Amino acid sequence: MYNKKRSFDGAPRRNGGRTSRGKNRQSKQYIHESKFINTDVVEKHNDENAYQPTHRFADFNFAPQIQKNLEFMKFDTPSAIQDQTIPLAMAGKDVIGLANTGTGKTAAFLLPIINSLNNDRKLGSVLIMAPTRELATQIDDEFRKFSAGMKLYSVLLVGGVNIVPQLRGLQRGPHIIIGTPGRIKDHIERKSLRLGVIDHFVLDEADRMLDMGFVNDIRNIASQLPVERQTLCFSATFSDGVKAIANDFMREPEYVSVKVTETNDHIHQDVVRYTDPEHKKNLLMDLLNGETLEKTIIFGETKFGVQRLSDMIDKAGIRSVAIHGNKSQGQRNRALNDFKNSRVSVLVATDVAARGLDIPNVSHVINFDTPTTYDDYVHRIGRTGRGGKTGSALTFVPEKGARADRPEREERRERPDRNSRSEWRERRPAGAGNGNRDNRGPRPQGNQGQGAKRSGFGGSRKPRRDENSLMAAISEQN
């Protein structure tokens, strides 16, 4: 039985379940520098301590085309999370899967769903939510590989891109809907997306979505789903918020945990001490000019700082790209593809790249700014040492008594994809919304003022003609 009277953080709901923007922001925790050090690296071996799966992919009785695709992709033996959750998901049970990053959680929920769609090709029956655009895009790419040749279709609903192609994709009738909570909610409000036929609901990286402040968006979306459905929740940690998801929106879920260590003991971890911000930058450039760093991800705290750091590295003659919330989705995709394909050797990013993304052969992760929480640290360094390989992680920490550099006041920590209107907020004129009437231009007059109050956009916007025609067609279909 579902209990809808508690919030996802486990506390009673107040103020109608609404939370302020400021209260959603996670304060930075103190992490002792000893937690950033692990010089006793454990090599990954296929010894007696390695997980021994009880199945092979051929044992799951997938549809012939799925099995053919798996053989083409050289998928033979499932990982621990796949081995234990796929049979439960194929039996129609609700599942909570906990596993370290990079252990194959995406295939663990996609393969059973694709197999189910092969038997019942119901349109719009699967909804998958992920915290970031990049992770949602990666899930969509994996879906296309696993379902090749099966005539199953998906639509990707993320912010930062034109909404019209998404409206067209929904109008064509996809089998799977993949997206971020903010843009999914936008489509629900537009009535271009209806959730009455959803049979499978997936939350990927659930703990990260809750950390990013999507509590009420998830609750709002989940409350509109049919009661009779299968819910799959995958996460790296079993936080109070994830427990609340199990209590509120899952029916007698099966609990599977294959987490083996709190951190990644096969990754060499150490600290780099600096005395001041200029010394910190010089140390970074010395590291990047060395011979050991081949393919490196550098994590920063703010989107402005990340961009400046990437520009500095690029000007020094080392090819670098940046991804953060001020980049359009096209720019972010191009940056990731350039890095994955080794056209650039350095990727500078906020925590939008810390979860779920599978980037092969990353030799080093550098925490130029310390993470907000230790869980964030674990996920950051999890970008290296993947696929059975060892990796290296370095974290910059100030010397005792050193002047540590602090982000400027306007450089708030990145909260990617809070909703699909983030690009509009970032383009507002200086002074908008800060109480300074002189910087905001003349007051709206007449109906314009009423429209501004209703829409929250400083004025009512007349939809483009192609949006109107698509919305009309979708309404007729529904």
C-alpha cells in the first residue's frame, strides 16, 4: 500500500510538500584529507574473491533478437547487479538495486523492459528518469543498441534543447520515454505527455536526483502514474530518501545490494597540497604537462570556474573542453564525444559528469575543487579505473594555514537540470529578480502584466506556430 504523506527525505511534508530553492541546496561537508588518500592499490583479478555469476545472458531466455544483439556486443557474463536483478525484473517484481558506479545498472533494467516490450508492444508504457541530460542520453543510446532490429522506439526529453522535436517524437508514439524530471514535468504541464498507460517506471541514480532537489518533481510525476505498474529503482546509496521512495511508491520491493566497498580500492588516491590559488593553478599545469596523465577529467565546483579553467588549459597548448550548466545540450554532447574519442585529452566538468557516465580509458581524475560530500567524491573518482583497470585520483587540498581559494559569491555550485527553464534564467538581464527596479526596465502594462504574473516569465509568450499545431495534434490523439 502506498503512503503518500511523507517526503522523500523521510520527514513529514510541510507547506504542501513545497521546498524553497535555498533549502534544497546541499551545504558543503568537511571531509578530512585522509579520506582522499589510498596508496595501497588492490589490483583487480579474477580470483576466488571475484563474484561468480549464477547465470549467463543466454540463460535469461531473452527474445532471439535481444540475444543476437548481446552476442554482437560481446555480452556473455552478467555483472553482479545484472545477475541478481534481471530475473526479478523479468518476473514483474519491484526492485531496489544498489551497486557501485560502473557496474552495469543500465543494462540491468533495460534488458528486462525491452524483453517485455517484445511481447507487448504497448506505446508509451515505459518511463525512465535520470538526474542529468548526459545520463539520460547515455540510457537512450544503450536502449538503441540493445533493441537494434526490433522496431522499438524511444523519445528523449531533456532541457537545454529545442522542445519542438520532442513534441514530434511524442506525437509519433514512442515505446519508451527517457528524460530528466524537469523536462518531463514541462511536457506533463503542456499535456503533450500523459502517464495513464505507464507499466514500467524506472528511477536511475535515484539518490543523485534527490540530492539535486528533484524531490517534489519526482513525487508529482509518480503520483500521476497508474497504481498497477512495475517500479525499478537503482542507486549507489540507500539513503533515507531512497528508503522513502520504497515506502511511498513501490509494492513489496525486492532489495538487491552488490556494493563491495565504500570507496574504490583499486584506484590510487592521493592529495596535492597548494599554498595559494596561483600556486594551485601552476601545480595543475605541471601535472598536465607530465607524461603520466593521458586522459584526464578535472572536477570543479562552479560552472564559471570550470569554464575559466578549461580556457586556461587550452591556451597553454593542451586541448581541453568543458561541460557545465551554461552549455547548451549540443555543446555538451560535442564536448563529451570529443573526449570519449580522444580528440581532446582533458575534460573539465562540474558534477554533471560525476554520475553514471561511461567514458572508457580515463587514466586520471583530478578534484581541483573538493566535492560537496564524500559520496560525491566516490562517484567522481569512479570515472577512472573502469572495466577491470586501475586508475588514479588526485585531490587538491590547501596547506595548513594557506589561503584557500573560495568561489566568488555569484558562482554558485552547479545544480544541473533543476528544470528545463535554467537556460532562460541564465539569459536574464543583469539585475532581474534582485529587487532593483532600475535594472529591470519598465513595468509591464495591462494584460502583459497579468500574463507575466501567471507565466512567471516576465510576460506571456505566444507559442510558435509549429508548437501550436503539434499540441493540437497531440490533443486530438489523446
